[in-house]
Amino acid sequence: MIIVVKKGASREEVQEIVAKIEASGLKAHVSKGEERTIIGAIGDERKLNVTQLEALNGVEKVMPIVKPYKVASREFHPEDTIIAVEGVKIGGKELAIWGGPCSVESEEQVFAIAEAVKKAGVKLFRGSVYKPRTSPYDFQGMGDKGLKILKKVKDELGLVIETEVMDIRKVEIAAKYVDILRVGARNMQNFDLLKEVGKINKPVILKNGLSSTIKEFLMSAEYIMSEGNHKVILCERGIRTFETETRFTLDISAVPVLKSLTHLPIIVDPSHAAGRRDIIGALSKAAVAAGADGLLIEVHNAPEKAMCDGKQSVTTNDFPAMLEGIGKVAEAVGRTMPK
Amino acid sequence: MIIVVKKGASREEVQEIVAKIEASGLKAHVSKGEERTIIGAIGDERKLNVTQLEALNGVEKVMPIVKPYKVASREFHPEDTIIAVEGVKIGGKELAIWGGPCSVESEEQVFAIAEAVKKAGVKLFRGSVYKPRTSPYDFQGMGDKGLKILKKVKDELGLVIETEVMDIRKVEIAAKYVDILRVGARNMQNFDLLKEVGKINKPVILKNGLSSTIKEFLMSAEYIMSEGNHKVILCERGIRTFETETRFTLDISAVPVLKSLTHLPIIVDPSHAAGRRDIIGALSKAAVAAGADGLLIEVHNAPEKAMCDGKQSVTTNDFPAMLEGIGKVAEAVGRTMPK
Amino acid sequence: MIIVVKKGASREEVQEIVAKIEASGLKAHVSKGEERTIIGAIGDERKLNVTQLEALNGVEKVMPIVKPYKVASREFHPEDTIIAVEGVKIGGKELAIWGGPCSVESEEQVFAIAEAVKKAGVKLFRGSVYKPRTSPYDFQGMGDKGLKILKKVKDELGLVIETEVMDIRKVEIAAKYVDILRVGARNMQNFDLLKEVGKINKPVILKNGLSSTIKEFLMSAEYIMSEGNHKVILCERGIRTFETETRFTLDISAVPVLKSLTHLPIIVDPSHAAGRRDIIGALSKAAVAAGADGLLIEVHNAPEKAMCDGKQSVTTNDFPAMLEGIGKVAEAVGRTMPK
Amino acid sequence: MIIVVKKGASREEVQEIVAKIEASGLKAHVSKGEERTIIGAIGDERKLNVTQLEALNGVEKVMPIVKPYKVASREFHPEDTIIAVEGVKIGGKELAIWGGPCSVESEEQVFAIAEAVKKAGVKLFRGSVYKPRTSPYDFQGMGDKGLKILKKVKDELGLVIETEVMDIRKVEIAAKYVDILRVGARNMQNFDLLKEVGKINKPVILKNGLSSTIKEFLMSAEYIMSEGNHKVILCERGIRTFETETRFTLDISAVPVLKSLTHLPIIVDPSHAAGRRDIIGALSKAAVAAGADGLLIEVHNAPEKAMCDGKQSVTTNDFPAMLEGIGKVAEAVGRTMPK
């Protein structure tokens, strides 16, 4: 860690900084430059209390050198992590493709969609039963009843099931019924929830926050992993920008950047990023071309009757052709499609 | 609600939109313009399912006319809401000033600070026992033990106490020990938590999310209020921008804008907005000048030993003079200071 | 255009709005809803003075229906525009690939790079002679002398040349020496410059502003086109977001969204978006997969000696393999590479 | 400057970095930490070519220690700069208040407003004759003819005049007719324009860019000053954020932060920041409370007939009472109003 000393700081103030560094077991190397004195803290910088250093009067700026996440980092674990769940591998050569409705609305609806996505070759099924809605007056999801419908889909169609958890008290029951849990964008920094899903032994899809940075995203993965659950799948789902033509802005660069920083699988949710179905095919192809390990796509049999997100749902009719287009790009970059 | 029809939409597609509007009990008024057909939905637009309308093929854009929040709006309740808690009034002529440390660290620390802020005339004490930290390796707060220390401060010094709740399972115990609960920025859209604090009968400070809009902020207040708890205090605590000289950017305009849209009290947290103590006085004066009903200020007796946020904590030494400066501005805008 | 009337507006205030609409030759249709009165302005809404309407006391909000750009819009000109320049077609099936250094530094440097990119099959050469630098103390470009070097590259190697213009007084001389002019991100709303390049008869690459919206981007294209020059090539070069791992954030969604809104060719500059060479290949493939008509790539023979942007320049050594990878994706989406 | 070396970099790569530093006349201090090697460059870091350092293969990150602006910095010039123009002092105890219309529309309009603002005690008059408009179809300003009207206002009423320049070719004529030039937000990084206004001997108001940082803002001031013109007045006019209730978001923290970093006067434009007249009084008071040296306010006699920005113009009727309110806050913070 580098500490830049304020111009005109007294000898005592410099000494205070040195003492604080040494108190944590690191060595301090003071270097007087032409315009600023800087102090290098040599040793394991994670032991330093940045907060307390920053609060010292003589400190202008504290600049960390080392990344704050560890278990999630590629330095710690150089090879790609492949997560196997019910026979499906996520993070390998074969792309992991999820299809399914925004929310579970009824058994008929869920089965109609599940059968269609299965026919299209998809092995992973998505569907929310607890819904984070901006308005308290909007449909809040089917709740626990929906979990049973999802379980039935698994039992009868053999699809691997994922669903979102929001309320920490629902982690246990959700983990009982489904194969993969999802932590949504609005909960990326719901730290108690992260700790809770860190205690279960099922894969967790973690979505980036609406305006979070990649570093914060990886710190949230670290939260889950630090509790023991290393099966974290990172999902880029768009960030908030000034653009209004799309609901959010897909941060496509996050895919290769994350690939360089972490060993965890990276998937992309083009549906929430776009918020409109006409560009989901284009974004899916871009995601695969950029190196994503999978796609989380909203599919609906009757979007105009969907309780939410109908505008951004691909129809079950259009889905197979879309997958075909994605398949060609997958092949161009050395990946395969599920079948 | 206004629905703009896509150029070239068929008669059937227009008819589908009309039918969807009428099915919700509203009237549809179709108007063919030179370049676009638009449809006005006349009646209570909150009954319309925007999601399903947007998902129709013929729809280009859906434009709501009415604000989505109701109980929180000034239209619904024109007079300012004044919240009384343990003899202190929040939202009236007298400014509500909170002082206290970022986090509860020990009984000595808390009492040292509490005595200092009380001496400075402050009646409201802040202090967190559960801490939302970006890193799992950082200090996570004293937890339940801290609540007892806070209660002791109340009992011995007569200060009104507030603290943050993050974990939904802690709402009950926190509400037992303290007078005011706080929902932090990262939980502004933790809807299950909002519902839970909506069920208790104590004032709740709701902070805006890091990149939320005013409309979303008010929708979150509406979540709490829709459960029955109308004692919501809105707190502007800065938003994320591209600026790096400050930790966040205080959105000062939010104060007068919120005043026009809602009847709830509005306070400002200059400490988290700034992230640096040297400008907290300036921001506090600006907040009061802009019409804020109060200030939530981090005060510490030894910032360089604080477990968090030391950099942005005003020292107990500097606090009285800072309040004096704020007091002059308060007087200039017709407000009074607590004493 | 829809005008939402303020709650409680007087009859006179409503009448004032109606009068203002009718004074512009449109018809006003007043509709009283349960919570708001709204007024539809029927006719050519571009004739309305939004500014004056918004300034009326009775007006809460003005909502335009029609897009503010016309000549640039796909509604006005449904087929894709293909721009031919010196035998190269931009916007057709064959991708338009530019290679070249950030800035022209010397004849040797330029020729070394130009020969390498030509050998890799590229027909379009980029290189700046006037440099927009954040600091007045940084290298400001070779100026007019550089134009002659670029011309020599064209004459001797047959490459089509483009360069940036910043100073309105340099448009004439630049247009004399090079084939394509570029307006950079920081000048996207330098309206006098836009008008000036709108008067010449050469293609203009227009880059989006650092935090502009797609609508503003198209309005800037409209500025150029409204002066008579319809040869505008839109270039997505990244937008500013909170992310710091990349210099800017490539807005990949802008590609399919622009394709739906405008007939103009869309290219992508992955170099400026990324600011780091290791992900330029991934972003290039994503851009092509998303439907971009071309790529503007910074290539340098010795990035560590470049006067600017060395960090984001692909080396002449790595360039051919990168193009090969892009070529495979191009084929997967039905496009061809130049050769 | 601190250079962080990539993990696993070879000895040759480290040597290359050292050599590059030494070639610029600085000393390199290599320090091997547990996880990273870091290199300190000791000497005048402004001599280092950051670009070339960043482009080296062994470099992970380059961290500058020293601020990139010099003449504009308070370190270089510790006392506040006071700019005198036609007998008015900007940056002193007395606040500098500008009043006037967004744009010059006619002699009658300008005189009606100028007389009103003069009567309210204001000495500085604002008004644009060249208008930066998002659409080519909107009113583009009166042009040179407007300059003569402004000059007449000065001659007859004794007001000090300012106006915006956008086109570099208009700097000369504008400087001939008016007392203060303004560079607008969209031109903050129009570097050729900055250089040009740096060559004249009249005060220049420089507005921050829509999404610029404070550092970039000061670098643009440095551009002007590096050409010789030190009479730069910084104007905070709002930044783009996700909020839609206001046109931009006033960055109130910029006022005290700029005060700490630079000696130049800081003024605030609440009109453009807000985009709506009802909160301009609140923002003006906040600006003065936060330490601003002045205010640039749009005032109009008939906003509903204004050619632009009517919605955000204070009426000449309301202006005197607004100034009175501001005056009380000014007094509370030790400032005086013009009279």
C-alpha cells in the first residue's frame, strides 16, 4: 500500500502514519519526493486498516496495490472453475443456456414454456417465484407455491431449475426445491443474504448491481465464497447509464475483464440488459463472441399476458431460430451449444 | 396513460391495445396523428397492466401520466408530516440533528461521543451495530451486543437513539432497543426488509440508493407506508457519479424536489455524501439553506481509531463550532436549532 | 405531442396552452382524466415550440411523440445507406476495417504501420494529426505536416485515409489531404464544427459523446446532414460509466438499436472503449456479432514508444491473428472481411 | 509516480520500466513486496510519459502522485484570486451575481430585462447570442447582431456584459463587444477554443462539462491559463446523473472541493442545473451557503415567450424577492450582496 502524505504535513504526522503501519506488522518505507512524501507499506497489505490510515491528519491519499478479493481471484486459482449441477457443466466448452419466464405464474404457463425450451435443446430452466418489484402494488410473485411447480418441471421434464431468492428466510426452502439459486442485482450488496447463500451447497448465480463496479461485484462473490460455497456463477445483467433506448446497458467488456480477473464462470442476461426483445438475439451473439460461458434468457409463450417483463421476453416461437444464430457464433469462437 | 402505436401497426394490433385497456375498466381514445396513432387510456391508470401493454406488438411506447406513488405523495397529503419521537419533532421548524459514530465500537467510545454531542445541544444519537461492508474481511459491527450499549446511552443520557437494520431477522430486536430504525442505501430496494419495517410502529429513516432516482426512492417509501407505518423520514445521502474527489455526490436538488413531491420529512447525510470531513460543514449549511429538515452527521472522538468511516467523521472537538455555523444559516432561512 | 396539465391549473391556464398550440397551426384536443387533464397537439409536432410550452404556468410536463431527427431516421430512408469512398464500400456486406496509429508521429512510423495493416488485408487507414489532449502539456499532434505524410501513404500504398478534425479552421485543409474526416467524442456537440463538416463532400465519421444518449447522437448526425452532407458514419466508441477496469464502457446495445433507428452505417471503436489491448479482440468479435458494419482499431508497431494511447494499441505483430478471429465471427453472421 | 509491476513480470520487463523512468531524468526505486513489485519514480513526475509507461508489457498500473494541473492549483498560488472587471470584483467578499436571459432575442426584450435586473441591484448581465442547441432546427441565436444590443446595454445602463462563445472564429468579435466571455459545458474540452480564449485579456467563465470530473475541469482551466490568460472564473452548472426530475444535478460539493484545490473564483449556475424555476431560489441559497463566490441566474420578463430555457428562467417580477432570500444566507456566511 502507498500512502501519499499531505503537503506540509509535520514530522509528527508522518511519524503517526509510520507507527500505524508498523502496528499492523508491516514495514514502512518513507520516500521524500520533490512535491510529496510517500510512504510504502511493505508486507501483507490486507492486514492494514485503510479506514484508520485515511483518517489520519497527515494523509492525503491511500492507494492499495493488491486486489481486495482473494478466493475469487484468478491469481489464487488460475484454472477456470467448472461447476457441475445435475449433470450439466457450467464454465466448460459447452455453453450453459437458461430459458424460461420472468416469473412463475401458473402450472400451465410454466409447463408450456418448459416444454418449448427443452425441445429447443436447453437443459437449464429459469423462473422467479419471489419478485423484486419497484412498486408495492405490482405482482409480487407466486411465492412458495411456485417452488412446487418448478420442482414438478424438474421431475417431469428433467430440466435443471434455478430461481431467485430475495428474503433471507426463504433460502432454505428454495434450496430444498431448486438446483441453482440466484441473487438479483438489487441484492448484490445485501450482505446478510450473500452470507446465507454462502452456507448452502448449491450453485449461486450472482448478478451485478445496477451501478456496481467489477471490483465490488467480485467482493460480493468473495462474500459468498468466504462462507464456504465456491460454486458462484457471475452474471452480467446490464448497468444503469444515461441511455433510455434500452432498459439498462449491457457491459460487454465485463466478460473478458472478468475472465482475466477471476476463475469463476461468467454468464450474460441479455433480457434484463436490453429490456426489449428485438435486440436480444444481437446481444446474445455478442456475449458469446466476447467469451461468455452462458446466457440467461427470458422466454415466454404469451408475452402479452406475462405478469412481468413481457416486453423483453423472447417468444417460444422465435426461440429456436435465435439459438441457431447463437450456435453459429459459438462455433466461430470454439464453443458448443447444448443439445 | 398514453400509448404510442408503432408506425405501420395493423388495425388488429390497434384493436388489441384498445381491448387490453378496456379489459381493465378504462376507456380508450384513439387519435390518428400525421406520423403516429396514439391511444389515451381514460380512467384510473393504476389499474392498467403496463407490462402487458408494453409487450403487445403494436406498442411503441407507454407513457404514464400519473405518479406511481400515492400515500407518500403531497397530492394525497398536502401538509408537511411532522414525526414526533420521544418528545423530539422531526419535520417542524426546529431542525433535527443527529450526531454519533459510524459504528458502535465499545461502551467507552459510545459514551464519550454521546456526552459530547449532547453537550453540543443535539438530541438525536446515531450509531450502527450491524455494518454493511463491501469486504467480508472488514469489521462487521458489534451486533446485538451493541444494541444494549445504545439503550444504555438512551437511559443514562436521555438521547433518542437510531440504528441501521440490514437483516430482516434483526428488525424485531432492534425495534425493541432503539427509537428509530434506519434502512441504508444498499437496502433501498430490499423490498422484503421494507415490508418488515413497514409493520413496526417506530420511525424509519430511509436512505436513497446509490444510483436510484427520486421516483424509485418514493416508491420505496411507499412500500413501507403501504404496510401501515407512515413514519418515514427520507434521507438524501449522496449518489454515485463520475467524481472521485468526493466519495459520493450530494444531490442537493433532491431536497426542494422532494419537498414538492412528498409530505414526508427530508434530512441530509453530508458525511456519507462527502466521504471527507473538511467539506461537511459546507454541505450541512447548503442542506439547511436548501430546505432540509435535518442532518445526520458522523461524529467521533478519535477518528483515527474508528473501525470505519474515520475519514468522514467530524471530531467531537470541531462539532460545536460547526453547529454554530449551521445555526446562522438556519436562522437565515427561518429555522431553529435544537437546544 | 402530449401536454400534461398541472393539477389544479385554472381554466385560463389551460386556455393559454390551447392557444399556444393553435398559434403554431396544430389542433388541440383537451381530455379531462380522473387525476389530470391532458392536451394532445394534433398536426406536425415539429412546428411546436416545446420551450415556450414548458414555460407556461399550467404545464406539468411536455411529452413528444415523434423523434426529433428526420433525415437520419430509418423512417425517412428505410434502406441501409452504403457509403462508397475510393472504391471501398462502407455499410455493405463486407466489413469496413480501419487500422492505424492513434497519432501520426513520423513518416517512418506511419509507413511501418501502414504497410503492416495493408498486408493484413485492411484498406482503410486511420491516424490523427490534431490531438485532443486533456492536458495542455501533452503532445498535441504533428498538425498540418502530418496531413502530408498521410497523403503520401495514400499515394504510395493505395490506402484510404481518415483523420480527425477538431478546429473548424482545419476542415478545409484536412478535407484536401484525406478521404474521410472524423469528429471525435469531445466534439459531438461542437455544433459549429458539425455544420462545417456538413458542407464538405467527403464521408464523416461521427463518434458518440462520452455521456451522450443515442438520441443526441442522432441529432448530431442530423446537424451534419442538414447542411447537405449525407455521408455520415456513426461510430460507437464507449461511454463513461462507473467502471474503472476499462477506460470507457463499450455500449454494444447501441449497435442493434442504431440499426433500427437509422439507415446510416455503424462502426465500433473497441480501442478507445477498452483503453487496454488485451480485450480488443473480444470486443471486436462482439461488435461484429452484434451487427456492426466495421471496426476502427488502433494498431502500432511499437506501442511503448507511441506518443499516445500505446496501452490500447494492438501490435502490428498481433493484428493479423486478431483479424482472423474476427473473420470467423463475421462469417457466422453473414458478413465478409476485406481482402 | 508509482508503477505497479504485473505479477510474474520478467526481470527484463522490470528493467525496461526502470530504463524508461531514468531516460526522463528521474530515479527509479524498485521495491519487492509480497504480492507485487512496485517502482517509485523519484523526481519531477510531470516529465514522465505516462502513456509510454502504461504501454509496457510489465506494467499493471501507473499511479500518479502529483496533480496534473499547476497554474490553476492552490499549491501554486495559495491566496484567492480576485478578478476585477469594469469596477466589479469577482471572488471577493461581495457576491458576483449575474442576471439576464438565456438568449438575446431583441433590443426591447434585452432592455426590459436589463433594467429590471439593474433595479434589483445586479451589476453583471448575461445573455447569449450564439446558442448551442441539440437540434439543428431550433433557434440558433441572433449572432453578431446580438453583440451590438449587448454593447448598447452596457453603454446605456452601465452593466458589465458577458456572453458565450462557441465558434473559435467569433472569439475576436465577441471580445470586442463584451466584458466577459463564457465557454459552455459542451465546449469544456474544445481545446482549440480554450487556447483561443487563453490569448485574450478578458475574464473567461468556464463551465464544467456535462459528465466531466473536477480534475478534467481544472485541466481545462489550465489550458486557458497556459496561454497567458489567468482570469478564469469556474462555473459549476450541474452534471448529468440518472435523475430526471431535474435537467442536470447541481454538484454542490464541487464548490468547497474546488475552493480547496484552486485559487480561482467559483460561481454556480442554478438555472441550467435545475432546468426548472421553482427550485432556483433553494439552489442559489445552497450555493452561497456552500461558499460560492457568485451566481449566474437566468431571468426573463416573459418566460413563456422566450426562445429557449423559459422553463428555467426566473421572472423579473420574482427576482428581487429571490435575491433578498439569498442575501440573508449570504450574511449568515459572511458575504455581502451587490448593491
